[in-house]
Amino acid sequence: MSSDANTAVLRNCIRLPLAEDELLEVTAKAKDYAIMHGAAMRSKTAFSPDSLNFAPFVLVPSSFPRKEFEKAVALQPIINRLMHNVAHDEEFITTTLAETIKVDEFTANLFNIYRKVLAHGFTQIVA
């Protein structure tokens, strides 16, 4: 933190700039870490069920404009309400997921949990 109490400053987690060989090593390790910790995805252009790519990420934090952050904060309650309404609209969810649950086992399993919750009359599950 800086000495000014109103200005927070993130400390670098690594020394910048990095030497080329050090940058290559850190990048390779970061990619491995991302894949091993679930930050992976399959390629849309060269799909293979046996191959994963790391999800895009950055090595160090980057700045984000305050006005854009404030817009996101202002939108969040609207998004929350939308998600709540969708989650409580059985007809919409059933219709929307009808084709997906035929081909996606993960979504089908989540949908089955949803149906069981509805059948038992639970309005919310807390883990």
C-alpha cells in the first residue's frame, strides 16, 4: 500500500520486466498451473475430446477503468434478478434445456437435481 490512505497500490508479484528466458519459464509454468487447476477448455477450431487448452489469463493484474467497474456493479442487481427469475421458471428451463440434456451429461445431471428439488418443494439449497 502507498502511504496515501486513499490510494491502494498492488505490489508486483514478480519483478518486471522479466528477462526473456525467465518470462518463457514463468509462462510455461502458468499454463501448466492453469490446466491442472481447471482453467482449461477445448478448442473450437480443432476439437478433440483428448485435448485441452488453457483458458486465457494474464500473469500480472491489469488496471480496469473505475467507470466501467461502477457500471458492472450497477448492473449486477439486474443480472441477479434475471437469474432468479430464470431459476424459478420451470417451463422456461425445461423448454430451453430440452435438447441440451439429450447430449450433455453434465447439464442433464444438473437438470435432474433441479427436478428433484422442485419435486420436494425446496426453494433453496444451502451447501
